[in-house]
Amino acid sequence: MLKKMTIAAAMSAATLLAATGAGLAQTKLKWAHVYETSEPFHTASVWAAQEIGKRTNGRYQIEVYPASQLGKEADINQGLALGSVDIIISGSSFAAKSFAPIGVTYYPYTFRDADHLLAYTKSDIFKELTKGYEDKSGHHIVAVTYYGVRQTSSNKPIKTCADMKGLKMRVPDVPAYLAMPRACGANTAPIAFAEVYLALQNGTVEAQENPLTTIEAKKFYEVQKHIVLTGHIVDHLNTVIAGALWKKLSDEDKKTFTDVAQEAAAKATGEIKQNEAKLVAFFKEKGLTVTEVDKNEFRDTVLKNVAFETFGYRKADWEKIQAVK
């Protein structure tokens, strides 16, 4: 009798263990982005994936796919709706394809600096814009990471806005990024991010614009002669959860995903700010010329020549962001 009870208990324990094991592995998710494995956006994403697994007792297994493995930035944004990805980190310029007003954050010279951007993420106008995006797309923005201030690199010297006239310049194929170069007369080319180095190397384009951290990570400095501190966009990335996944999450899991994503964003933001501060000296050591420009001159040219309405942005939203302290 005792032997039978022992066997039954063992079988029950095995059944429970099997059920638990199945439960631990029941949901596998894909987290995608276009950045290199060395960049904070990736290392923070990997940390977040592992941390969500820990905090949910293994109920979610998240695999991170870096460096455009699951497609270019436009592809992974589309993948949220198609079900090919569950979580992405991507800019508001791509979110603006679903809800144009959220793209106002990419209008040149909207944010003063990183601290102004981070203050915006705690503001009412941020809540309004992200809700508008979710209402239109179904997807949910859980966190914002500081990406860096976008600067210009070039093979010809640039000191004023007018010096960019006729410049062959790679710019992402999203309206807000085009505003500053086109206002200054550059000829823009929408080359995919993964192909920029080769395009600069073979002369397809003469210039591009990105934060200093990206210029370093992608080694654009190897095929450029000048860094021009235009500081035209204080850039950021959103951590976005696909609507289909967000709707399935319990309130407790929603809180876990949000908390972890925001902690990961804070980690990456801190690293970016530290790295950015060191890079002017790094580029000078590499033999590049680093040029300060009059940002007010660039800003005034953009405001004069590029209307908010051109992009579907609302000037009232931009003014609310300007007022954020």
C-alpha cells in the first residue's frame, strides 16, 4: 500500500512538473531592432528580455533579433500588425506613418536637449500623442529611450545652412528627417540604414546625419572627413508592443512589461549620454574636422521654409512640447 502511494505521489509530482515546465515555455516572443549588438539599444533589449522572463517565472521567452535580422525599420513596424514580431524599438518617425501627429517630435529643433526630451515623456502632450498612435495602430508604446542628438557628417566642409546646397545626403525616408537638409538645399537620398556605409564609401552620397554614437558604432567616420554639429534633432526610440500581444497580457503582466521596458530604456539612455560626451574628442583623434555651427541660423531657416502642415503635424502640439519644463 505504501509502495502504491509512493508511486502515485511520484507520478503526481512528475505530472505537476511537466505541466509547470510546459507553462514556463508556453509563450515565445520576438523582439526586433536595427541596431548593432555593441550598442546600448541591443544590450538593454537583451537585459529586458531576460528580466521579463525572470519576473514572470519563465512564462515568456523573448528572443532579441538585432541588426535588421527581421527586416529594415519599416519592415519591423509592419511586422507588429502582421504578427512576425511582438516587440520592437523604433523611432516616432515610423510611428507617424500610422498617426502623423506623433512625428512632430522629429521636427527639427523641437527639443532643447536630452533632459527636455525626457521631461516630455512624462507630460500630458506625450500621453495625448501616444494614445493617438495606439488608437490608430492598435500598438502600445511602453517606454522611450534617448537616442542622441542627430549631427551631420560630410566629405565637404559645412559652416552654414547654405553650404549644404546641392549636397548629396543620405537621410531616412521619413518626412521629419528630410526637413532640415531640404530647407538648406541638400539633395536627399533615402538609402537603407544597413547600406549607408557602402554608399558613403563609393560616393553615392557625400553626407549623412545621425547621432555621434551611431556614427561611431557604424564606423561612418572611416568614410567621412567632417563632423558638423548641426544638432538638428534630439532623437529617441520607442519600445512598442504589438496590439495583439498587449491585449492578451494580464494587468499584472502589462505592468511587468512596462516596468522592465522603462528600466531598460533608462539604462540605455544613461549609456548613450555618457558615450556621446566622449565622441567629439574621439573623432578629432581619428583625424576628422569637427565644426560648431550657429544652430539658430539652421533653426530659423527650417521654421521659415518647412511648414508643420506639410507632414501632417499640428503646430499646437509642437508649442505644447516647447512649453514642457
